[in-house]
Amino acid sequence: MKILNFAVVGHPIGHTMSPFIQSRLFSLSGINGHYSSLDIAPESLGKFILEQNDWNGFNFTIPHKRAVIPYLDALDQKAQMIGSVNTVKIENGKRTGFTTDGDGFRLSLQAAGIPLKGRAVILGAGGAARAIAFEAALAGCTITVAAREHSFPSAVALCADLNQNIPGAQAEACRISEITGTMELLINATPAGMYPDIQSCAADEKLVRRSGCVFDAVYNPQETRLIRLAKQNGIPAVGGMAMLVWQAAAAQTIWTGAEFRAEDVAPLCDDANLEMKKKFGNCEI
């Protein structure tokens, strides 16, 4: 059976979980795939991309998700809309860019039995917030992008993009301190709570209590302060490792057509958390 070759490309790349996750997904699907990591500096990206016809595909991470776009032959509709690429499929010499970050968010909620509907309040206005906001808006959610003062202009710009690009979208920006009302989903798309700053939290308990579900894109530690607050108040919560694993699964669907069941991916999420602790270290709250 022919071996398919893939890699994650970033700079730096030392802390990536992708080889562990993708290799396990290949085992689940029965695909004979090899997956590695490549550290490519920004100034070398163009030359690298244009010379890689012997590969079947790539994942791209920081700082290449936007920079890779000019070197591709085509973009899928969602990647073009969001302006970000984390997955490239190479077929017959043609390089096509996709984004699966939003898919990872949607599929991780789906696996937890949580519907993506109603009002979604997203904390943050960076790259993760953008992918999540577009996915939620495409699903028909009403979007509130809440940011701190220094990133409020980015929140306003993100909402303008959502309203302009998605027919019927309803998105508005506010400062985190100005969030009103209740919400079906409270989503942290900021680095707050990420190891080693594990005592920080993107939302206070009063805000958490006004939400039907909490999603935290942070995946190290496994249980952030925000996730713990939700659980203490009896509110369903989903952590970032599930999003990381499901966006990898969505990439494999693009590359090979493989499909994955929630009951098979759940143990991989658990194993990825253990591997993360072993490889990088963290500290539970």
C-alpha cells in the first residue's frame, strides 16, 4: 500500500501536538500515512511550498496561516471568506487551501451533544475568535464578539466581516465589561488560562452563570479555571483539546475522505491530554 506523506509546518514548531494526533487518526482510519513536523522560517515559506510536489498535504500553523495563501492554486470557500489556511491538499500538482479550525470547534461541540445555535458570545478577536465566529455565524448563531479595550477595534472589524460575508448574519461587538443578557454559548478564544498562566480566567463567575454552555479554546491545561467554574455551576463545558483533535480529523477528511466517530475520537482526546502533560508539562489548578 502506498504511503501518503503529510507534515505540519510552522516556526517555531517544537510544541506541536499534530504528529501525535494525526498519526493516531491514521491508525483509526486505516490509512497508510506518515506525518512529521517541519520548521520553516517565514522568509523560506514561498520557496518551500512551490517545491513540495512529492507530499500529499500539509497543516500550517503560526505564523503561516495567512502567509501561505499567495502560494496556493486555489482556496475553498470558507478559507477564502476567513482569510486563513491551516490545511493544504496537494493533488495532481495542484495546491488547494482549506481551514478546519472552525470545523474543530463545531465537531467538538457536536461530539459533546451540544447544539451550535442561539446566541454565542465570543471572548477575544484574534485568529481563533475569527474561525469560531465564522463557524457559529454560518450555523445561524447570533454573534457577540467581546474584547478588552486594546482589541476592541479588531472586534468591530470582525463583526463587520461577518455581517458583510454571511447573508443574514447578526454580529455585534462590545467590550467584555459590557456583555448583557444570557447566551447559549460562552466561548473563550483568548489565551487567558493557558499554561503557565493557569490562574487567569477570561470570564467571571457571574458571566459564566448566564451561559448555557462554556467552550474554552485553551487546551493546556486540560481543565482551565473557566472550565472548572462552569462545572462548579452545573454548566456543560468543552475544552480546547477536543477542538484540536477534531480540526485534525477534519483535515484528514479533506486529504483522504476518512470519517471519524465521536466514540473513537474521545479516547484520543484523553490520550492527547496525557501526551501533552508528558511532553510539555502543565499544572492543574
